[in-house]
Amino acid sequence: ERARAGMEAWTEYDKKLQKRRRAVNKDPSDALALQRLGEMYFEVGNWEEALGWFLKSIHIDPTNALVHLYCGIVRRNLKDYVEATNHLKEAEFLAPDNLDPKLELLRLYAETKDESSSKELLGAVETAAAADGASLWFLAEVCQEIGRAEDATRLFEKAKALGVTSAPELAAEPA
């Protein structure tokens, strides 16, 4: 039963992948099609392949904050920390109200043991999100993930005081 379910999932993945490949072949200058194809490889952790498609997308549309975010995550996973930082900071610049680049920078700083940058960013994000329970909750989860238990506990308590008692639901991705 589990094997059949796994096979079905891979079959669906392959159909979606082929659909996205056709879209790129139809119009290789479509930045969104390139991004969506990169996302397929991103989903399964094929970092090199994902990066190639994301970089092609950025070449066409360098103002796409989401693609810079993806590149930052991919580069962090490839241990290319300088480029990861550049992409994540660009994503943060292009979408200053988006929490995701900041959370990914915290993960990167933890991985590179950059305590100074980590503390500074954590303080800035916590201050900016002071009245946003959902953002505080997500920040707490990342702190927990990267081993900042005291910060995580404090942030979970702040989120709970604002009425958030569990991880907020995220919007579903389009097909």
C-alpha cells in the first residue's frame, strides 16, 4: 500500500514536471515558467538543477524576490554561504515586509556560526513583529530549530499572549 502510494506520488510529480518543462520549452524567456520548473527540483532537494533554473529566471527578472529567496536557500544547502547571503539580502531588500528571507538568514547565520549577525537580525525581526503573533510564532520555530531555546521560549510566549497558540496555516501553492 505504501509503495503504491509512493509510486502514485512520483507519477504525479513526473506529470507536473513534464508540464512545466513543456512551458519552458514553449517560451524559454518566461521567467515564471523557469521559476516554476526550478521549484520542482527544489521540492525534492535537487539543488544544482533547481539553481540552474532559478538563475535563468533571475537573469530575465532580477526583481523577483521569491526567486532570490529560493537561490539563497539552495546556495546555503550547497554551502555557498557568500552567494546565499547575497541572494537572501536581495530578497529581503526586494520584499522588506516578507519574513521568509529573514528566517532563512537566521538559519544561514546559525549554520555559519555568525552569532553577531544572528543576534542583530533576531532583535530587529522581533521588534518589527512585536504585534504580529503569527510572525513571532514562525520566528520562535526557527529559533528552536537552530538551537536558540531561550529565544524560542520567549517568542512562543509572546505569540501566545497575542492569541497564536500553534503554527498558522500557510497558503497552498498553485498547481
